[in-house]
Amino acid sequence: MLREHARGDLSMISFDGDRHAVISGCIALTEQEIRERMAGNICRCGAYANIVEAVAAVAKTQSR
């Protein structure tokens, strides 16, 4: 998912033109964007919110 994001691949949210997802030609990795990109890949268990937070944290470290 992070590699797709880094390549600039669009998700259904960013493809549909979510004004909050696209900033200056780059796709912002918002919580909604992360959830869309994870959809269908993992179950939606109680840890889902923690997984979203972990993906966001890793993405921040990779963008430095």
C-alpha cells in the first residue's frame, strides 16, 4: 500500500477527486485514504484503528 502511494497510484477516494486527498499533485495519506487502500486486504476487527495509526506513523518516517 505504501509503495502504491509513493508511486502516486490513485485509490477510489483520490480517483474520485476528494479535494482533501490531493494536495499539490500529491496524494495526502489521510485516515480515509489509508482505510480505502486497506479495504479488502485485512479484516475489520477491533485493531483496525490501531493499524491505521501505525500505517500513518510509518508513512511519516518514510517521507522524511
